[in-house]
Amino acid sequence: MNDASPESWMQVRPEGLYCKPADAYIDPHRPVARAIVTHGHADHARSGHGTVFATPETVSIMRTRYTDDAITGAVPMNYGARQDLGNGVTLWLAPAGHILGSAQAVLEFAGQRIVVSGDYKRHADPTCAPFELVPCDVFVTEATFALPVFSHPPIETEMAKLMRSMASLPDRTHLVGVYALGKCQRVMAGLREAGYTYPFFLHGALIRLTQLYESLGFDFGPWQEVSKIDRSDRDQFRGRIVLCPPSALADRWSRGLPDPLPVMASGWMQIRARARQRRAEMALIVSDHADWADLLKTARETGAGDVWITHGRVEALEYALRQQGIRAKALDLVGREEEPE
């Protein structure tokens, strides 16, 4: 077995996390010749790369968001399929449970295994493959919600809260702010499971990615684009769900709806100040990231002796893991966002 340290072949460079022997970057924030992309959110999946290794779903998301020209050399990889990157490096992808197509990049070299998790969650989600635990020597994790205050409830609890509000306020339009990729589709699926049978009304910014999900086999039931509806009949929105980007909750677009009740669906809604910032009258705690307990549990369950932390509440997670005897360190990666819009 080679005695090379993980730091000798996995490094942080200005472009991002770099696998030296494979000459490949993981989720680089600048265009590079070879990129491994864990999922389709804009802070991980940039345009302009040469070769892109990613799941077929992530490749489709990138082409939908950036046009086909954004990826000149896509190498779609199904979960578990192994790819020789050269110089003794093998890559395979495992489900991350974050959004459709999200993956953990599993890199094996010199008898060692490093798992770069990207963003991930452990909660059930019918719109993506569930998180798969991969034992490893080094686990590279996010820390978006790495504070003890963050404990994400099951989505069923939050959808039931929304359904109760609709029943008690039947004359109001429930305007729900959701991120276009992942959150929108997860909330739609959750509301259907909760018993919502009416058509959804969607802001135009949510259409393309919802249609992509449907082209890949997901069924969210009937929905209509708000801009294609005669809004002079305002009463058709009463007692119904309108989904929009968070930025539309308080802008002029929403004023054409009858008595809108602004609702925000995000893991940050556990913090009241965040809800006030969004001008949300109702907060739904719906997160596509691991909460505090799951971050700690996952790091332990991988069996990794070293945990590298990419972004988020890095110091809190680093301290907690060290208290448990795990060598933890911050990578200080740039270009990562809390929850991209």
C-alpha cells in the first residue's frame, strides 16, 4: 500500500478542490479542463468546463440551465459505475440525497478512498435517490446547517401545516417561495402526498426545471403557468397554491394575486429573523441539506479518520468532530452559497 497522505493527492487550489494525479477538479467555481460535478445547483455546477463527469440527471440539468454548449465533453455516469481517470485514480458516484441527480464523488487512489459529498441530506425525498453511506478514509462534507439549533422536521409535518392553513384561510392565496431546482419539485410532491389535488400555479422561473423533472418520469399532477392565465379573474387563485422564487414573494408580481399569504420553504426558516427577511407570514422548514445531528452522524458512520469541511458553519462542526476524536479541518473553499436561488 502506498503511504502517500491524502493531502498529497487531494488539494485546494484557486479553482477549487483538486485531485492531482487525475488532473481533475471537484465542483470547481472556474472553468477547467476536467470537472467532476456533484449536482446541478449553480454554486457547484458552472458552465465552461471541458470534460464533465456527472450523473445523467446532473448533465441534463446543466444543459437545461446553461444550454447545450455549456458542456462540450459530458461523461454521464450512473451511480456505482466506475471510471478510470488515469494514473491510478478511480472515480464512482454514490447518491447524495440532495436533489435530482446529486452525487457523492468517490475517489480511490493509492489504497485510499476520499468521498466528496457535495451537498447532501438524510431525510426521505421522492424526487431523488436516497443518500448512500460510503465508508472512507477522508470524508469531505458541507456544514450549511452545522449548528445545534438546526433540527429539520419531516417534510410531512410542514406540508400538513400548510394544508391546515389553507383550510382555515380558504379565501387567501398561499404564495410559497421555493428554489427552482429541487425545492420546488419536492414541495409539489410533498403537497400531493398530503392530499392537495388542485392544479398548482407556477411562476415562469420554475417552469423549465419542472418540465425537465417530468421528462425524466416525475408526475406532479396538473399545474399551470401564472403568466398564461387571465389574471383579471383573481378569484381563481383563492384557496390555491402559487409557487414562486423567493425573490417574488414581496415584489410587484405578487400584487396581482388576491390577498396573498407569503410562505417561505427553506431550512433557514427555523431562524425567525430569516423569515422576516423574506417577509414570510408562514415559515416552512424544508431543507435539502443535512441538519446538525445528521452531519455529526454521517461523519461518524463513514468511519473516516479525517473530515474536511468545505463551507458553512465550519468552526462549529470542526470543534464538535474534534471533541469526538475525529481529525477535522476547514478547506476554506470559495464560491459556495448557503442555498442557491
